[in-house]
Amino acid sequence: MKTASIAAYNGSSNENLFGVSAQVTAALQEALPQIYAYPMPDAAPLRAAVADHVGVNPEQLVVGSGSAELISLLVRSYCQPFSQCNVVSVAPTYPLYQMEAEALGVQFKQAPLNSRYAYDLPGMLRQIDAETRILFLSNPNNPTGGYLTKTELEWLLREVPPHVLLVMDEAYLEYVSAPDYANALPYLPQHENLVVLRTFSKAYGLASLRVGYLIAQQQVVCRIMAVKQPFNVNQLAQIAAHAALYDQKHLHHTLEQTHIGKGHLQHLMQLEGVQWWPSEGNFLFVDAGLPARQLAEPLLENGIQVRYTDSNYNFRITVGTPAHQQHLREQLHAILSPESIWPNKVLAQILKTGYTLSKTDDVFQALATVSELAETANNIGTAAERIALAFARAFSSCLGPEGNQHTGNLYSSTFGETDMISAFNVLVKSTPLVTFGHHFGNLAIAETTAGASEIHILDLGIGGGLQWLHLLELFAARGESAPKIRITGVDIPSAVGAPDKKLQQTGKMLTQHAEKLGLRFSYTAIAQRLEVVNLRKIYTAENEVLVVNSAFTLHHLPDHLLGPVDYRDRILQQIKALQPAILTLTEPDSEHNKLRFLPRLRESLRHYYTVFDALDTLLPRLMPERQIIEQEFFGREIINVISCEKLQRVERHERHEAWMHRLIRNGFAPAPIKDSAIQIKENLKLHVNFSVQPNGAGNTLRWKETPVVAATAWV
């Protein structure tokens, strides 16, 4: 039975879905005749009981109406005057930290988690300044379930400056089983600026009664008590919490059932191809490779609530009872069926083929399924039939030499270098897929350097340098005030001939164009992989304005999902150290980095079908260059995204929101530039199905409302 208003499985609030202690209900029943009386001031009996339970003095403890009240009291007590203070936390995390700060006019600053959804401790410290008063950390973190290890917590306690209150929110402490987790309470005697928050809302199952508590040194407690209402926790809540505290048998039962349920939830998510991240809470943070609403809305129609996060793709779900989770699996199975995701039969068959490959060890069945898909493929057919060919090649590659042998000659290609150049020129001149980022970057750079007499452009992944033809023309239009320009082009060494052969060809073309325009121009080539280049050694003259550009390059760098060094973060930190006037970044808006096979398949099919659909509209169907663009340029990307793992997968795109988090984490902020969307639309004469929408640091190019490319500018 469907219901749009009442959920049979409330997986959105991280409540304890295994029931409340019988001792609690009995204590509440007994207390009902006394509800005419005021509550005990400051919850004194409960305060003493909790203090005894955790091993501190009652004067070190404050009981609040849930942790929410205590968070508000901390901000009110320590962030005075409100307009001159700031609060720091991570992203994503418990939203109340931000809500409470901003409700009082206190600036809220975020240190985003890394691509593993783990804490970036140096990134946190970079957000702290002289006006920071509180650093809130949810440990384990809500909504991701990640946690601080003992080593990390001790490092943080050493490094957080004494003027900042470090508030460790341990709402999910009881659920933790990780051996290297350390709660903060034992460190309290040595750290005057440490505060620990805990709650009865989660494992104890008293969410509706609102009881939390704060533990700190006495001087902190005194400041909190000075602004706290005396009757802040009602008497029934106090009695229930007291009873729950002493029914440890029920607590252990709850924790045991939650542990079993979480294992079951993880298993069913894996069976349905929904990626989850390890969690020390009573919930999972998941990604199906689809917009979250595409799952959450039909789940709600069938009585299952989940919690949206600050991501358009992730959602959080609470561990439920076996009956809850069986119902969840049935609904996910239906929602994620190929036919539900793609009404188009060919696109559904692509997903069905991938599903089969992920679940079978029978090579002959896999070969037959791929061969079936290959038979529907047609490189001059509809967009769906053409992309079926690209995915058939990718699936064939998944099967190794046997796949290539038994699925026909999917890789036959007679295209030479001249054909490739011709096709790339068509891609650039007849579609905005490349030039959108070029124009956004050029307009941002031109605005930022409006008064400069000398400009140094550092281009990471310069390729053929076509982007700069347009910018040179913008500079030349300044007439006598046109600046002197120097471009340093960095790119991978040429495979044939001198390492800088192609880079020098690029420099020659740009030099000739600059001469025609009458511009003063110089060019330097650096033929090195970005993993080994040291940008700090690049010379910039004192009177030059430095700008940095990267278009469709940084996603090739491995981050710490693949090893101890995050090369993306490292190159961004090197750029930040150069203090450029602006950094312009263009990347595909799709996630092919952290997702496993099935969610990555769903994500990549949506992304690349959008591209193929746009090409179907913009280019003639029988155009040879279009076949090269689709099957050679994008087709080989699809092969790499689908069939390669670990270091072999080099097409590791990230969604725009992930790049936003990465840039902010490394000390960047969106550049204060004018919105260039209208000008870009006019310059590129965009088809009506394209739209250009703001994304928080620039603009995103969308085709039929699906994001394709994000271009951003940073300082």
C-alpha cells in the first residue's frame, strides 16, 4: 500500500527503530500522576546519575533539551559579539551547527571531507582564524559515519589553538565498534577548550523526549549555565533518561540488533548495486549513481523515508528492522531495474548487460549478453544505438581477450591522425562541449586582468592551445592598452619524437596568432606529467599578473583513493602557493572516481548518453567526424571508465560538488566575478536544449537539464 504522508520505515532520522526499554515505559507510567509539578531544576538527579555513569564530577556536566539546545547554548556563550565571530565544522555534517550559528548572525565556515568522506585535519585548521570561537566535530560523523582515530584526535587536540572551543559531538558513540576509535572524554582533564556532547536520542531511543548532555571543565560549564533556562528538560524526559541509563541490558540488545541490521543493510545495498561507505553509526551514507530524488521519491511513495544530504546524489538511511529492510530491498530492486531507469529499450539493455556482468561468473553467459547488446548497436543509428556500441566495446573489454574475440570486431578503426584532428576541430567549432569552458575561463581571466600590463598564463594541460586564440583576441581589442602576455603550457610528454614536440607546435601556432594581432607574446613549454611537476619552481616576474587555467586535465590525476598521495590536492596546494589572481577550472560534471562498477555504470550511461544525444542534434548522422568523436574520443573514455580499475582507470571525473569541496578544502574561494552566462550563450549561439546555470563558483552547461560540463573560477 502506498502512502505519501506516513512512512512505515522512517529511515530519515537515525532513531532507534528497535524499540524503547520496558523499564522506561514503566517509569513514565509511574510518573504520570506527578506531571502537575515543575521539573527538577537543572535536572539535578539525572545530572548526578550521568556524571557517575561516565566518571566525572556533576559540576562538569550540563543536561539539555537534546544536544540541539546545548549546541545553541555554546554558540550563544562563546560567539560574542555574534557578527565578529565564526564557527567551523566539516561538510557534510550535522546541519544544526550551521543553522544555530547563522540564526544568531555568526559566520559558519566549512572544511569539506576528502573523497573518501574522511576528515581532512589540515583543511580544518586552514579554516580556523583569530575570529574562530568553536570547532564542531560530529564523531562518528553524521551523515557519513566516518570517525576520528585515536591518533587523529590527539593530533587535533594538540593543534587546535586555545582560543577555539573543540566540541566533540559523540551522539553515536554507543554504536562504535572500530578498535582505533577514541572518545574524547579521557582527554578532558588536560584540555580546557574541550567539550563533549552526548545524547539519549539515538541508542537509548528517547528522541521524542529530547535529552542530551554536555561534559566540559567547570569554567566552561559555568558559562553555559549562566545563559541556560533552569527548567529546560521536562520531568518525564528526566525520568525516562534515568531509567534508560540503568537498563544497560536493553541498550546492549539494541546495539546487537543494530550491528546485525547494519550488516544486512550493507549486503542488500551491495546486491542492488548501491554504494555505501563504512559507518560507525546506526545508518549508511549511500550513492546509487543516480540523483538522490530518483530513488527517494518512489521510496517515500512506498512508505520508506530517507534523509537528503547536501549532495544531489547521496542520501542517508537508518538501520531498520528485518521487515523494514526486506521491504526496502524489494523497492530498490524495482526502482533500480533497467526498465525503470531507462524507458528506452536500448539504454535499458545496456544497464541489463552491465547488471549481468556484475553478477555472473559464467563467461559464456557474459559473452552471450554482450553479443546481444552488440547486435542492437549501430554507429549511424539513434543516439541510444550508437552509445550501445561504445558500451558493448567497454563490456567486451571487461571480459579481456575472450570478450574481444567472441563479440566481433568492435574495435576496428581505420582513422589516422589527420582524421582525429579533423574530428576534434568539428567538436570545437560545432559544439559547445569544449568551448563552453574556454569562453567561461577567458571571460573570467579578461575581467580579472582588466588593468594589468603584463599577464602570465599558466595552463595545466594546454593540449593544442585553442582556448587562447579567443583570449588573445580579447586582449588585442584593448588596443594600445593591450598587455604583454606570457603563456607557460604544461602537458604530458609526446609519445613520439622530442618530449616537447607537440607543446612546441602549440607555441608556434599561438605565437603566429599573437603576431597577427600585434600582441607582445612569449611562450614556454614544460613537457612533464602533473604528478611530477613542481609548480612552485615556475618563474613569474614581479610585475606580471599570474592566472592559472586547467581544462579537462585534473581528473586524470590520482587522489588518495589510489594511494597515500592525493595528487589533485597536491597540485591545488601548489597553485594556491603561487597566489594567482584567478584559477579557472573546467571539468565534466560526472562521478567516475569513487563509485564502484554498478553505480558508476548508471552514472556514466546518464552522462555519456546526454553527450551522444546532444551530438545527435548538433551534427549530421552520417558525418565521419561525428563517428570519430563518439566512438574514438568519448568511446575510449567509456571503455576506460567501465572496464578499468585502480591506476588503470585514468578517466576519473568528479561531480561539480566534489570539485567544489576539494577547492574549498585546499584554501580556495569562489572568485568574485560577473556572471557571464548571457555572454557565453550569445558567443556560442547555444542550441535551445542547452542551458547555462550558476553553480556556486561559475556556471554549468546542461543539455535537457542534465549537467554535462562545469566551469568555475577561484581565488
